[in-house]
Amino acid sequence: MPFDPRLIDDLARRLAGSVPESVMALRRDLEQNFKGVLQSQLAQLDLVTREEFDVQATVLRRTREKLAALEARLAELEKHG
């Protein structure tokens, strides 16, 4: 799943910003390293986008509704059969 590069950039920038003043000269390098590590680790996760999740949630909701209707119909048929 691709992540929004702005989110990764922001997180890398915030991590680099938390570095002590004594190593601020390395801040840009650290920011790039943080960014690379974040991208690499996030790419290894088996995640879906919010859009994909919402689509699957909708499919599941419809499936549950159909199942409930079929169960009610079966119960009615069994009652009369």
C-alpha cells in the first residue's frame, strides 16, 4: 500500500527535529535516513488504503444483510414446511 509521501516527510521531519541541538548539523541527513527507514518499514506492512477498507466494509455489510434475509426466509419455510 502506498503511503502519502507528505505524511512520511512530516514524520521524518518531526523525528529529525527531536534530535538534540548538538547534532543539528546532521539534521538533514537524519531526516533523509528517517524517511528511508519509515518508507521501508511501512512498505513491509500488509496494510490497505482507507478506500479499500471502506469498500470491503460495505461488501461485508451487504453480505450480512443478505444472510439475515436468507435466514429469515429459511426459518419461514421451515415453519410452513
